[in-house]
Amino acid sequence: MSVSDPPDIIPVPKPRLRYSRGVGVGQPSSSERNGPLPCPDVTAGTQTKSEVETDIKHEVSVDDSSRQLRSISAPPDPPHVKASCSETRPWPDSIPISTSSSPDAARAAEAVSSDDCPVIPDLLRNDHHDSDNDSLTDQVTEGRTEICPNGGIHQVPKSQDVQNKPDRFNKPRAATIRVSRKKQTLSGPRQKAEASHSECAVAQSSWLDVWRGRKHNVLWASLDGHVMSMWKKRTDKFTEYMFHATSITNIREQDQGRFSIHLQKKHFEFMAHSEAVRERWLMSLYATRGREPISAPKQHGPLIMKDPRKKVYTAIRGYSLWIYSSKEDFTVGLGMMCVSMNIASVKATGRHSFSLITPYRTFNFSADSAKETAAWLESLNEVIRSALSYSEVALRLWLSPCNKVCADCGAANPEWASVNLLVVICEACAGAHRSMGSNRSKVRGLKLDNKVWTEPLIQLFVLYGNKAASSVWGHSIPPTEQIGPDVSPDQRLEFILAKYRKGLYRKAHPLAANQKLLDQRLREVVCGANVEETLSLLCSGARVSCSATDPELHSAISEAENAGQVLQTELLRHNEFVEAPDFEQTRHSEEQIEELHGKLDEERFLFSQENESAACDVLDLTEVISVFDCSAGETHEFEALSLTDSVICRANGRDALLSHMLHIMKIVLAGAVVEEDLLGVCAVSRASIRWGAALQCADVWCTLQDRDMSIHTKHGSTDTVTLDSQTRCHLQRSENCILLEFPDRTLHMQFELERSCVRWHELVQRALRSTTDGPQRSGSVPCSIDRCISHITQYGLKVEGLYRRCGVVPQISKLVDALSVSPRGALLETDELSILDISGALKQILRQSFELIPNTHRPRWLKAAVLSDEKQRLQTYRKLLKQLPPDNRVTLAALCGHLHIVQMHSQQNRMTAHNLAVIFVVTLFQELAMNPALVQLTKELILRHSEIFMVSLHTHNKPSLP
């Protein structure tokens, strides 16, 4: 047979398992020798046998020889009819069989038909090959080949020969914690869009538990009538898997919300959280029959993709670049992701490499030769040019990848812009912007209004544009409310009004509640190059022209012009006569409380209605903005807040609760602290913070541990302040702000949610009540010791050699006398030498005033220190702590907690936990201090302070049962 006359069917190798067992087309299997068995009954999708034809076409090119284009027709009738095995909803129902008598043709016919027959998940799960080997994932074990009445070939797996053998299915991972979720349900455009969206028989989307071989994941799946796509998060722009509807060869219904989709030699198993969701998916999948096949690739071939580095197979189809894991996946039509070329640009980065730049991600590829690289560059540029014929202004604005999609709906190649809001938008969204009036949004065309497009304005859009504006106006858009390009005009208008007129999704400036400070900050910021904060101030209602209210003040435009800030001046001029926004301070919503089961999955929290059922929703942990430990007595629970959800998690034991809470805290803080430092933390929140009268704000993460509040900046630095009896706390509920007044400074903390603000105020007040000087039922720290610890924590954590370097002896003696007479009235300086004197006074007070660990208790501590089992050793420490007098126990806890904070700053002060243990072991154990086991014990008291002392104190203070 010549190359010009390709065979009707290209042979496909059989699974090796069949050959190893000696079962082939010419040799009957054991089941055939025992006689034919009836075909199993399944729920069919048609009342009558649907007429479906598959036309397998092949091209002459070797690379394209395996590509198959199917044209499918005759959509099915309603489901729920029983049928024989010839009607088990194969995709398609019948396949033309070659009449060639050659063995190769016969083997090819059998190989093709085997893809159209149901595959028992139990068999796949028992496959002993590696799960990553995709080519072996969907092999069919020994069985018989049967010709069904419609002329098709049906492969009956061996397991079906045993009629009474129950199927075993993959199960989702069991839940690990109970969850009560308060979900905000907003009556926004997205809800209406989803209501109409669900009425379409083809379009479908939901969370599904997905198995590919042995690999299990929970993915957000969607079907648009042509392509089925699966994402790890709803906000992701690129998929984990995707395939065209015409690549499907078979769909199989199962019970318990399950169904499977087969793509020739590969298949996916799915599990929905309810039967209703599964039925909608099946209806949508069958409704895709008869769709146009995917377009033939203009160019395809292997490439190496960096970040992470891996070999992939790529193909240009239409105006998109499809990326496949392998050529085999390309053959069956299973892609990893698809990059739309109308929002991308390409450039060469080396002789053998090039980059594909999109608003959401930059893909770096390399080819085997310079010739292949040049061919890819030419093809990609040709595809991009064929969709672009725009003005110079549009092309320049699109140099910023974020400007290549509409800021509101995500449509590609937007040709309009709002010059005062600094957003590039599509024509449909431009109409909605015009309806708000020119006093809200000044809409200009990228091709029509050439005069308005000055060089500074173009630079504003190129450097900032959609990226900066979206971070302000669209800071907290829930994924369920974000509109797409295909929404109705009413839904589009409602979303844009909610976004820009009501400000429901904006990130308010920390000074938004004070108009005077807002205007003052604007005049300060425009003198520099911080355009992002200027945009945030304008979004929050800062007035550009305020000279009318106070003629002595210069306007913000004058300040920017005097400072030579051209871009700031341009932005202010376009906002000079814009009406001040009238934002809604609250979002009208209904609160729904759901009782669910939860389990953690890396950066996600999976929710299910039953313990081992499929996930019904997923919370992205990177969206969490607050975590609070709400445990009390025998109740173990914590609360996690996002901008739209409130999740309360309950566990039966403290350890189970801490494992979940610490996991979320680590994700939230993104590596700012290690896990050991999170033990004992009762609150974590994102906040905007400013000091005293300064108007400059910083976005930080705050943690509260006992009486120590740590502030973590985005640059990686950490500052710790101690809440003592001199600290005052004030709640400004209207601004979601609390003020912390220290003797030397005032701290403003503004939170994104009222719930976070109120909760922090309660916890801070509780911490302050525990610092009173009066006697306490559970013991108290002597005022002199508490004063020294607080002062050193606030001013001396970065002093090199703290506690190791000695102060001036006469000065130390004076401090000890002053602290013994008037602990709160003694004058303590903040310079480095004074800090060393105060640290020396603290050590002297601890040694001379009283014994932290009485002499009679020390032998028991020594026995505990030499225990080899860590768990037993820590448990013994807790028991010994309970035996100490209340004042000793609380003072020891305060000292070790303070030393724990000191060692956290060891990079600056050079005082590690070991160094501190060597110094303070003498204070604690005196004559036994030379024992190495006690040095290690002191080190453990410092490093594992929260784990030892917090549990001990909590248990000791528990009320006794009657």
C-alpha cells in the first residue's frame, strides 16, 4: 500500500496484558470457551438506538497519522431507558469494521473497538503498572470480544463474566474535621447568570472528584458545549486537563453520583456530590453529540517548556496554542491547557528559545534547533497578526499583557478605555460605563479619540492600566460574581454599577473614613511616583480640587506639577471634575449556614456533605484573611474568614484542631514564620497599619500570641510589641480600626472585615486584663520582672549580645533598687547600653528575689530531662509545672516566652536558643547548672514555650468538675 493511499484503519497496539495471557482475536478466551454470557444491562441514553457514525480520517504526514477527526450526529433522546450492550452509550455506538483479512487489520479493528467498550474501574485500580504511565492506565484485562447486534465490536471484560461480583469504586479521601460555613449569598449579576446558564443543556460546571488512573484530585470542571476543561481553582486561568467533545469515545454511567469519560486509551472517572449534578453532566455531555470537530493543527511538534522544565507537545489550532503532556495525549486529544493567541504576544529570547506572554502567565519554550524555533515564531506571529489590525494606540496599550483583556469581563483585545478609572474595556462594557455618566467614567476609543491620547496618558496605561486598577476596584470580587464576555447586557450593567458606583469590590484606602486626612494624603502622594496609591485614594473619594473649601491649600494638581510628576498630573487632570463616589458601606447579602465536612488539600479546603462523599465546594486558603482560635474548655474550634466566607471548624481533640489551624496559618502567612513560632498563636489577620500621626500605611499580617503581637511585613521583616498594663486599646467600629496606645507611640490597625476588627479588639482586651498589677487567682508576675521583660521586648530585641554582654555594675544596682521601690515609676532608657543594664538587672532580680524552681523540685526536673522519649519528656515537664507555686509558674512562663521572642531575632542579636539556655540555666537550676541535660531542658523550655506552657496553664486553670 502506497503512502498516497493510506489504510482505512491504522493499527493500534494491543495492551500487553492480553498478549502475555495469550488471548487474541484468533484465540478464544476462557469465557468464550465456556459459552456466551448475556450483556450487562445499563442505563441507556436513548429510547431507540441512536444513529451515530464515526468517520476516522488520517493524513499522509507521519506526525499527523494518528490524528482522528470525528463527525458525530443525531443527538440523543431523553435518558432513563434500559438497553442491551449494543446500546451502552458508547461514543459512537457503531464503528465501521475493515473487511481486510490481514491479521494487522483484524488487530486494528479490535484495538479501536476496545476503546468504545466500558472499562471496569476496579480493573484499572488493580493495574500494577505505575500510575504515571498514562499509556497503560486504561488497559483492559482478559475478556472476550463480542459482535453486538448493531455490527459494532464489544469488549467484555473478564470481571463481567462473574455476575454476582460487586464493583469496587474509588472513594474520595475521608473528611478530617467538622465545618459550619456562613456563606454570603449576594443577589448579584452572577447568580442570575448562573440561573440562566443552568438552563442550557450543553453548558455545565461544578466541582467534581476526578480520578485519572490512580491519581485523585478535586477540580472545577466546565463544559461549554465544545470543550471540557478542568481547573484546580475556580480563579485559575489555565487548566489541568481539557479535551474537545469530539475526542470522547465513550461515556459510562455509574451509581453514587459517578460517571466516566473515555478518550480512546485514556479515561477519567468523575464523582459529583449529588445524583442531580451527575444527571445534569450526563445530559450536557450527550447534548454535545454532533458538534463540529476540532480544527486541524496548523503546526505541531515537541517543545521543552520551562518553569517547570518538562517536555511537551504543542499544536496551533485556530487562534489557540494547545499544550499536551505527550504526543500520545495529542493523538487522543487530551490537552493540559490552551493559550488564546488573541491575548498573547511572542518574542525570541535566544537562539533556540522564545516566550509566549499573556496577561496571566509567561510561557518559556525551547526547541531542538534554531530552524524549529524560527518556524514556531513565524507561525505564532502569523496567528497573532491575523487577528490584529488595530491603531498604534491600541498596539502600544496592549504591550502590557493585562491590557489585552477587558478589565471587567475578560474579553480579548478591548478597544475602549475609561481614562479616569484607568481601565481598558471592551465595546460591550464601554456601553455600560457610558450609562454611569461622564462624571463617573470617561470612555474613550483607542482608535477614534486620537487627541485625548497624549504620551503621558499612554504611559499611564502601559505602566499601570488594568493591573493597578483591578487591584483597587476589583480587589475582592468573588469568583461566583465575576462576569464573562457572554453575559447579558443587564447582568453586565449590574456588575459594573456594583463595581464602580457602589464600590462593593474595592479596596478602600486606610484613611477612607476621614475625608480631611484622605485629601491631605493625596497631596502628599502626588509629589512622588506612587501612582498605585493615588489611584487608591481617588477610588476612596479623595478630592483633586479642594482649594474651594480651603483657599490656603494648594490643589493636588498644583502639588504634582510643582514636583514635576507628569504621570500624576495627567491622572489627576482626568479626575479633576469627576463626581465624588458615593459608596455603599455594606453589601446586601443573605447569610446561609451549612453543616459540612472538611479536609485540607495543600492550599485548598475541600467541603463535602458527607464524610466520604465528593467535594461540593472548595475554599482557596490563599483568600483567607483572618484565623482565630475560639477554643474554650472542652470545645475545640477555630474560625477562618475570607472576604465572602466564614468557616468555623470543630474537632474532638486539641491536637486535631491545631494541625488544621496551623496548616491554614502557614498558607496564609506564606512562609513568614516557621511552624514552631505559630504554637500558641490565637489570631492571625491581614491589616493596614500606620504609626502615630503619619499618614503612610503598610499592608501587613498581624499575629497575637499571649500578650505579644507580631507584625509581619511583605518584605519579610517582623516587629513585635508587648501588650502591658500601660497599653490602651480603642475600637473605631465605623472604620474597622483599633487604636493601640503605647507610652511612646500609637498604632492604628485597620481590618478588611468588621468581624476581624471586633474579634481582635476582644482578644487584645483579654490580653490587657491579664496584665493588671493586682493579685490573680492563677498567680502573677512580679511588677519589676514584668517591667524589664516588656521594656526589653519593645526596645532591645535587636541589641547584639543581649543577656550575654554585661552592663555597668553600679548602674545595674541602681536599677534593681529603683525597680524594687517603684516598678512602674522607675525610669528606663532605650539606648543600647541602657538595654544591657536592664537585662543585667533582670538577671540579678531573678537570682536574688526568689527561686523560680525551688531547690526541692530540681531533682525531679533533672530526672525528666534525661528521659529519651520526647513525648513523655514534654508531658513530664507539664506535670512538674503544675507542681510549682502559682507565681513561680506564671513568672517562669513569662520569662521563657520572652526568651522565645529573643531567639526569633537571633539574626540581629546573635542570641540563639542554645546561647540563652547556657546563660539562664544558672538562674533556674543554680548548682545543677553544669549538667548538660539541664542545658538542653532550658533550651526546650525556650524553643517549645507554647507547647509546654500554654497547655500547662490552660489545663491548670480549668474549673474543676463538681
